[in-house]
Amino acid sequence: MADILYAPDRERVITTNAWAFLHWLRITRAVDLADWAAMQGWSAREPGAFAEAMRAFARQPEVAMALIGPMAEALLFADLRPDDRVLVSGPVMPWLAAQANGTAIVSAVGSDLLAEAAEQAVSVLVAPEQMLANAAVRRPRRLDLAELRMVVATGGPMSPEARRRIYTWVKADVMLLARTGDTLWGNPLGPVLARPVATPALFRPRP
């Protein structure tokens, strides 16, 4: 049985961009996809149709094909929204596509990643997995991370023990995802597992 660390409730799931996109596809394109895995498969099988749908959904008709992947990952995988404030430790380029929709992208500058996230009142945190693992420790006083709803580990997922620490010492209801290159771990529609399974990024065929 999978070790589930966090399972988003229905209200949280149906407010994600990914759920809205799946619903929008059914209504406007007659494309009926059951879940994230089906959407990923469709993006790989029919990249042109997926890209055209993504442009229309995001209301960005002029976005070049080369930028559709980063835009889809930012909006659908990381669930970035116009009112989000995203703190990024490391390269910000993969996340800049979300700025076209009004998302604020901020580069981390301090050594205490979570304290900076609390001070900036960010809703999404993107950082290397080892940095997140090192930050997920007990503190004398809990930080105010009320706005934080999403953490994306870059370079791959943290260890199961480090992922558990996120829910013990950082926040109990945060969505924890991971990515590196053409590989993703988790998705905003499903539960967070202690040992997430690697899946291809959008547009990438399954092996």
C-alpha cells in the first residue's frame, strides 16, 4: 500500500488549473481525459492539438511552440496562478512563462529559505531538493507559512524521510511535487507519496 503523506480534498483538486483544463477540454474540444496521466499521454501523442488547446486555455495565442512546454508545466503542473507569488532558488528561466499570466516570480537571496518564504508571504516555493531537505527541520518557533500551498523540488524528489519532515515541520497541507529535466514526480490532482513514481513531463512519450 502506498505511503500517502498528503491527499488534497475535492475542493482543492477542483480549484487547480489542471482540473479546470481537463474540464475545459471536455466542454470546448470534446476531448475527455480522465486524469493527469491521460492528459500527459495526450500531450505526447498529439502535441500540436495539446499546444493549440494550451494557447487557447491560457489566452496566449502567440506563444511559440518552444515555450508551450514551460508554460504548460508552470500552469498545469506547478498550478501557478495570476495572484501567486513564487519564490525560486536557482534558475528562474523555467518559471518565467507564468509571468505572462500575472504570476510574480521572485529570486531567493537569503540563506534561510523558509524564513524568506514566510517573510515574502509566497504561495509557491521552488528550490533544489537538498536545500528543501536541509530546511525541513524543527525550529524554536514555527514560521508563518499560511500562504504557502505548493512546494516544487528541483533536481528530483527528496528522500522519503525528508518528505515526511516537510509535513511535520513545514506545513501539513502543502502540495509537494518534484521535477528535473523531462521527468516529473507527482501532480496537483493526486496524493503526495513518500516514494513518488517518476513520470514523463508533458509532451514526452512514456518509455
